[in-house]
Amino acid sequence: MVYLQESENDLNIDKDPISFSEAMNVDNSNKWLDDIKYELKSMAQNCVWDLVKLPEGCKRVDCK
């Protein structure tokens, strides 16, 4: 059996912000910023993406 316990680091998953600006306007924005930095560092270390110049005539794909 697994028991889940809320902690002081709980970011209240039911009310997650859907944009960076929303995350920076909540009471625990410092925790969101720390998590964003951690995720970006992890992606860079794992070579998840490469930053490239957008070819002329192409449209970028947005994401969240």
C-alpha cells in the first residue's frame, strides 16, 4: 500500500499555472522558478534539444 502525504513543498497540483507569467505571479513563485531551472538543466545535460536557427519560410511550433 502506498500512502501519499502533502508536504511543505507541495505546489498544489490542482491549480498549476499554465504559463510562465502565471507561475511568477503566485505566492510560491520562487519554488516554480527553482523547478524550471532544474528541468532546463536536466534537459541540457541529457541533450534533449538543440538550439538552431529557424529556416527561412518556416513557422515555429509553440509549446507549453
